Amino acid sequence: MSAVSLRSYRAADLEPSLELWRRAWDIAMPEIDFGARLGWWRDRWTNELVPRNQVIVAETAGKEIGFVVINKTSGYLDQIVVDPMFWGSDTAKQLLDEAKRICPQGIVLDVNQNNPRALRFYEREGFNLSGEGTNALSGKPTYRCEWKP
């Protein structure tokens, strides 16, 4: 396997990022049709996430295999997505470590309660549960997780 490198998001990453998001979430939560949400996601990505956050892309052999979206001011981590073919590698950890470097003051995020893989990952990486909520789009229950240095 080629080495994974991290870099800042570029405009040319738009389509690969959208497709990666759909593929990863289709597998993580198959009960939701993420393909049907691509229009909403494209609007949110281009009009909200990219302009207001730092987006770091993970790639190997010139192919995007993951990304993290973090707000440097608030420390809110909106997305960490890894190609399912790279689940179990250290790609998610590399992206999260970069988010911790960008936001050394701490990170907060919301995770679906029915996503045990993500919950185990965040717990292993030093996050603590600090509350509960509901995903506004899916209506599914979420946990608020926080990392403090």
C-alpha cells in the first residue's frame, strides 16, 4: 500500500469528495439513501463547509481516500470520511490528528448513536461523551463527543 499524504482541499477535489462521502455513508448507514441527498450535500459542501472550515484531504497514489472538515475557530468537526476500502487503516487517525493540530484548544463533534465503529474510534482517540441530541436531517439520535488536550 502506498503512503498516505495529507494536504489542503482544492477546487478540483469537489467531485471526488462528494462521491467519497456518498460511498462511505452508504456503507456506514445503509438504511439512508445518501445518493438521494447528493444535491443537498453539494450545496452544503460548496456554500457552507468549504468556505467556513478547513478541509484536509488524505490521498494515496494520487487518489483521494478521505477528508476531514474542521472549524478552526469553534473546534467543531463536521465530517471525517474515509474510503471504506481503507477502513481499518490509520487514515482516519491521521486525519483526526491533523484536526487536533489545527484545533489544539479542543474538538467537539456529533456522532450517530447507531454508528458503533465511529463511537469506538472516537473513544479510542480520547473523546468523551458530553451530551445527546438528534440529527436534524435524519431524525436519528446522536451523541456529542469532546476532546480536550
